[in-house]
Amino acid sequence: MAKILVDKLNPGMILNSDVNDITGRLLLKGGREINEINIKTLKAWGVIEVDIQGIAEEEIIADDIFNTDSNLRNEAEKELGELLSLNDLASPVVKELFRLCLRNKIRMMTGRGCDAR
């Protein structure tokens, strides 16, 4: 099982655990097969990642930020960590913001430009 981004979900995947919104309200029960409507619902409620059955962490197709030089990534993480130091990095929203900023920072540092995704 692995937590994957809602943007990476495909119909037919099975939830490993319940999915709740930020207030704790149950959105989808664990064991349910995901469909297109479920994916739209999760996005609408601001869910960023879900726990999926049958997928190991290593099987997840990683962004280019995970396939870059570790020194470059550490430098980018340090700089962004300083910028976001007053935020709760455990918050799902801040965590996703950090991930997106990190990806774009590394793209800029490697000359690949910024990505709006």
C-alpha cells in the first residue's frame, strides 16, 4: 500500500483506508474501488493524497524532484524550508505547496523552467 496524490489516481484502484475531509467527515470508505466521480469528489474537497491497496512506494512514478542530484535537491529544500519555516509543514495543504514549490525550484535550478501543474 502507498499514499499517492489524487492527481495520480486511476479508476479501478482500491482505497486501503477511509478518506476524510479536513474536518474529519467521511468521504469514501476504505476498500472501495475508485471511479472518475470519486476522483472529482476528492479534488473538490481538497484531498491531496490517499492510501491505495496493492501499490508499493517504489512503484509510484515519482516526479523529477525525486530523480535529481541529491545536493541540488537538498539546496532547494533548504531554501524553501527557510521561506516556509513559519508554516505547519505537517499540514496537508502546506505539504503539497512545499512539494510543488520544490519541483518548480529544481526545474528552475536545472534550466527546465517552471511548471504550472
